[in-house]
Amino acid sequence: MYYERIIDHHLSEWAARSSHKPVLLRGARQVGKSTAVKHLGEQFKYFVEINLEKQPGYKTLFQPDLDIKRIVPQMAAMHGTPIIPGQTLLFIDEIQDCQEAIMALRFFKEDMPDLHVVAAGSLLEFVLDDIPTFGVGRIHSMYMYPMTFDEFLLANGEKILMDARNQASPASPLPIPLHDKLISLLRTFMLVGGMPESVAKWVETHDYLQCQEVQDDIITGYEADFPKYKKKVDPQLLRMTMRSAARQATKKFMYSQVPGEYKTADVKKALDLLIKANIIIPVTHTNANGLPLGDERDDSVRKMLLLDTGLMLRLLNMLMGNITEMTTHILTSTAADLVNKGPMAEMLAGLELLHYRTPNLQHELFYWVRQAKNATAEVDYVMPHDMHILPFEVKAGVQGGMKSLWDFMREKELSQAIRCSLENYGEFDYTDEKAAGAIRHVSIFPLYAIQTAICSIF
């Protein structure tokens, strides 16, 4: 059964354009890239799927030259399916296995502009680094991630509930029974995560243990890929770095905490490769004095998120031996404890903030921390909004427990902020007596409503 994904709308919109570049669909392994393209293929009269990993014979078509008008008829003959512009979707999967095929994408736009071509692959960033000309301006990249909470709701048949939530706002909260039901589903989502196979297993069985088996297999698959990353990087160091990132999630990443007495330079290289593979998502400090936020970034001060909450819990299980207590905490703790104790809420919020934005760009996450000696002020995320900076705090505390946010807003002279928690929608004004009575307006969005928060921002 196919579960609706955010990327579907963007792919369908691309397919309907009179002028379209070949699409390169990028993202970590097993986030659903191939399945989404196959679903798109149902809109076409013909669908031709070529997997260069399973069908290496197709690689020879891209030699000795990249003449698309020669390659396409030969491809059609080998597949036994017509490849006709306007009628066929050509899908080249695992394209990272053939550099020449990646280089050929640009010529589809030049020589067969009416043919719909989608390519996908994992570890593409490593291959693209080694290609001298990638076809800038002739290829359109889209980025795909694990499933969002909204996609999880749809997979579980909760569209009516999702639609009701979308009608709510800080000025018009949800009825308590709907709020409580969404909180319950969000707790489940934290454990199941957004990897499509894990979500499908949950929909089928409602068994957390079976979902964990799926997650363990995915992690094993990721680790099996490590020897492919770069020949000079120790796969064991990659494993240790990934596990350490799980342990340090939402804290400033410390290279020294990676076990094994590795050199900092080697750990940094391993971490950068895991980021390129889209397994780890960095959240980078910015001074946040203006836009764009990246102009004042400091890559030496970063927090790390794993690409999926479910996978992070399985990695922690490998580190700690048993996470029964943590699982119980997620399922039964009070709203305040779930948000304020442990990294899960902050990590989930960051991933959701990333996943709901347009897939046509590779977005970054930023946060702010005061770097003065003995400083403790930190704002979880900062985002651009209407030519201003918008602080985004994940917190369950009341107004008096948000000192870092008030310090940040006072220093940057900001009047708007978002608090994300397990409270219902709401809003309040804070009178900042330390800034001549300036009014700070805070909109409250529940953790289950990051999508509606994003819609209010962008």
C-alpha cells in the first residue's frame, strides 16, 4: 500500500510543466525515494525503471559517449518498453553507481527536453564531489527525508483529525479531546519514527517490537555502506561517531566524546561524511544579528540530530543495552517532563522544521548560544521570517522559565517568537521591564503542529 508523501505534490507539479529539467532525487537510504517515483509513474502511459545497482548491464549504454539520442532507444530496446517524450517516465535508480549516467542527465535537458526523467540514489554527495561538471542549471535537485508527523497521521487514517488540527491556531486552540489524541499519536511517532518501512510495520501490526526490528535492519544497512564512504575513513570510526551523535543529540557536539582515542581531525572527517550521507543533520550556531543567518555561522559550534527519532532510540539501545525506561518515559511522562527532560522533543521539532520546507532546496538549521564564559543562554532554533529573525524555543515552562529567549529577543530587538511544547495552541505577551517595557509576543504551537507553524512562517 502506498502512503501519501509531501514530495508527491512537488513531483506531480514538475511532471505537469511544459518545460522540465531532469530531477535528481536526493536523500538518505530507505526514506522512500524509489517508492515515490514509482507512484508518480502511475500518471504516465509508460514507466521505465532502471536500477544501475541491480542491472549493471545498463551502465555500458553510457559508453563510449553520452549521446542521449543513441542511449534512449537502446535503453527502450533492453527494457522492452517504449520511451516516448510526454508518455514515458524514465526512472534511473541507484544512479550513484555510474558517474557517466549522472553526467548524462544534463544532456536529457538539451537533447530530449520533453522526456520526463527522474534519477535517484544514495550517497550521491560523495559521487558528485568527484564529478567535474554536474550540469548546473540543467538538472533540478529535490531533497527527500523520512516521513513527517503529518505523513504518519495520513498513513494511520487520521486525515480528519489532521484537518481539524489545521483549522486551529494560537488564537483558536483545539478542543481538549482532539489535543489529547494528537499528543498520544505524537508519542507513538517518536518511537516508530518516520522511516517508511517502520511506519508501514506499525500500521500493519501496532507492535513497537516489530518496528524496532525494522529500525535495527536499517541501521545495519547504513553501517554496511560505511566502507563505501571513502577508502581512507575507518568504518569503525564512522560507527562510533554515529553512536556518539545519538548520545550527544541536541547538545554541542564534542569530538572528544567519540570513543576510541581518535584524533579530532579524523572524527571531524567522519562526522562530515555522515552529514553528507544525510544520516546526521547539523544545527549550526549563528550570531543571528541579521539575515541570511548563514553569514554569521560558526561551524565549530554545532549540535547534531539523527535523521529519525526511531533510529536514534535504536542507536541509544545499542549504546545503553536497554531503553525500556526511556520508552516508558516517552509513552507515559507528563507533557512538561517529555519536553524538558531528554533530547527527543527538541530533536523532533528540529526535524519537523526541516522536513516541511520546500524540497527544492537543501535547507539548514541554525540555533543561537551565548558564547561568553560561563554563559548558559541558548535558543533552540532561529529561522528567517518576513525579513526578520524568529526565535523558536522547544519548552514546556511558563513565561518565567524562558530567560534565554527573553535575553535573545532583548539583545536582537525582536518582538515575535514561537514556543513549541505539548501545550495546546495559545499566545501571550511578555512585558520586558529590562527593555523599557517592550512587549514580546509569543505564539504557542504544539509539537504535533509544526506544519502549521511552518505555514505561518513561510
